[in-house]
Amino acid sequence: MHAPNPTLARPFRRPLGGARVAVRALVLSVLLAGGFAGAAGTTPSALAGDAQEKAPEKPARTVDPEAVLAGDPKSDWQKPAAVDPDLVYAEIEEYKKIVEEKLDASDPRYQVLMSKASRRFACAVRAAAKDGSYDLVARIGAVKGVDHVPDITADVIKKL
């Protein structure tokens, strides 16, 4: 057996000549500059005589469904609010007992106390949402595409 001919093994690979390198460099520079119009600082529509400018689009209103504490994330919510659950749980007596006694999830007492703490948390969130007429309450940072999402953590703590 003899070794394969390297020129036959890669029939589509030809050595680049000076002209090919120059053309590829030009194409690459145009693409990186955003096209001929982008390189000149104008848009294609401006070059065509279309002087109308569009208003910047607002990002779509979204919410992480797993971070919703009250309300329906699939509904057409209009007035969202945000809560920091860690700060609220730190104020719940049953949760304080879990922390003080260093209970873990395998302890039956942990399960009872955590169930009570979760119930108190959910009731306080719903009460604060109702008082503020909020149709959606989620963790802080979960609501996107809205100009201002009020933090109602202090109101939830008052409802405990």
C-alpha cells in the first residue's frame, strides 16, 4: 500500500492566492462593520429616503412562573408587585424556631413548623396583594418588561 496523495484527499481545499485573501478580508471587514450602510453610520432605510424613525420597542412583559407567590402568571396581569421571601420568613415565629433549634427536613417537628410558616407566609402575601390591589406578586427580579415593580415586602411582614 502506498500513502494517499494529499492533494486528492482534500479536493476542495486550494491554496489561497493573494487575490482571494484580499477578497475575504474585504468581505470580513464589511460584515464586521455592519454592511456598507452601517459602516457609513446610516441605515439602509435612511439611504432609501425613508426618514421615519421607529420608537424603541419595549421588552415583552414576562414573569418567571416558578417565582410567582400570588396571582396567575398566565393571566393578563396589570399591576405586579415584588416580595423578598427570605426577609418575610425571617420574621415568622415558626420559621425562627426551625432556625433556633437547627431542625432539618427529616425531623417531623420541622415538617409541622414549616407547614405553619408556609401557610402564614402565603396568607400574608395574599392579604398584602389584596390591600394594594396587586394582581400578581412574585419574587424580586422575577417580573421583566415593566417600568416599576413595587417592593411590598414590608407590607407582607406587617400582615403576619
